[in-house]
Amino acid sequence: MKNMKSNSILAVGFLLFMIIFSHPLSTQAQEVEDQRGFDYLRGSMLGPEKWGAMRQEWSMCSHGTMQSPIDMSSQRVEMVGTFKKLHRNYKPCNATILNRGHDIMLKWEGDAGLIIINGTEYALKQAHWHSPSEHTINGRSYDMELHMVHLSIDNKIAVIAVLYRIGEPSNFLSKLAVNISSMIDQKGMREHSGIIDPREIQMRSRRYYRYIGSLTVPPCTEKVVWTISRKMRTVSIDQVKLLREAVNDYAEHNARPIQPDNQRDILLYAQPQESK
């Protein structure tokens, strides 16, 4: 009888171990959500130059060789002859808006669909905004950048990025404006938003960049597959202002500085008619 109890305890312990250490939302793969841990102020003790020294688990921010963001310079970009269409299969899903202090995040609570890259499925987990853009093209920065973060079952990360310039309002952001406005000066507040359809985010493009990089906030996890749409979208001045007002003062410009590309491959996929 004692042996049976011991075996049961061991079995339960092993099951808990497997659940904890095989869960797809591993903390090693996630962006940090504690807004008190870092900031974006140049020269600050908590600024981007110090991230890697602040915590052992953030050391990749200083010592990594595949860090993001980078500049997509025409001199470094390699045009790919064979176009690979990005396979997306998103679906409406319950979502929550969270003011993380350093940004506004939209977190899907269930199955919001997926993308497939080189045969690997990455489930959509969350989206957030940076202003100005983190990635640049030939040294040019844009007014805003959206990151859609995806995770595979074995903790591989893929991010789709969309760049914006000032112009017509973003229809998707317009639908979230009331929720975001209610979160001004209420850091860490969660605002339930109901069903959010990620298909309403405009991201379709005949051209996109692809490279291997990292998360752009601590812990700066590497081997992230980046896909950056070459087609610029538009956002209004008021929408950019709203996102900046909602976050902490240090995050009104929440873009990590450009990182060395270290001669990484930066590919540009383009359909034939647009590759001329």
C-alpha cells in the first residue's frame, strides 16, 4: 500500500514537472511585464545600455550577437528570387488590453489563430506598439511600429512587424481608442475588450523583410524570427499621441536603439512584379 502511495506521489510530481517546464508560455520566451524593471531613457541607470547588467537573466541584452532592432540597409539586404507567401490563419478571440507601463499590449486569451513559417506553426499571443519605430529602413525611422508576437509549441518566437507613418487613422487602433484612453495614468490596469479580430490589422504586403533577431525588451531572447512588412501603413497624430500619453513618461518614446547586425542575413522577399 505504501509503495502504491509513493508511486502515486511520484507520478503526480512528474506530471507537475512536465507541465511547468514544457508549458509553451515559458518565462524565458516572454517579454518582461514588470514596468518598474527598466526604462528607455538614454543615460539612465535603467536605460537600454544597462538592461543586460541589471539582471542575470537579462544578460543577453548586452552580450547577445543577434539582437533587435536593426536597420534594413539596401547595402545589406539580399533580394530573394523565390517569393514565399506568409501563411496566416487568424480568427476572432477574446482579448484583454494591458497597460504595461512601457507599452500598451493587446493579449489574446484563447486561440486567435496562427502563422506558419518554414513548416513551423506559431500561435498568436499578443500585440503591442512602439513609437517611434524600432526598426529602420536605410536609416529612416517611422512614426510607429506594431509587433504581433507568436509562439510555437516548443517556445520558438516569431514576430510580425508593421511600420506606420503619419496619415489617415488606423481603423484597428480607432476601435481600441476608448479602452486605451481609460487607462491613462493607470499603469498595470487591465481593460477587458471582448472579442478582437486580428484579421482587422492591416498587414498584407507583397514584400517583407526576414531575419533572425531577438525580443526588443528584456530578456532580449534571441533566435526570434522577424518578418517586417515593407508596405507602410498610416496612423494619425492623435493615435500616436494617445499611445504615448497612456504609458509612463520614460516610455513616450519606447524604441530600443538600433543594434549591430553582425553580418546577419537580412532577406527581402518580393513578388516578381515588385522586385524590379
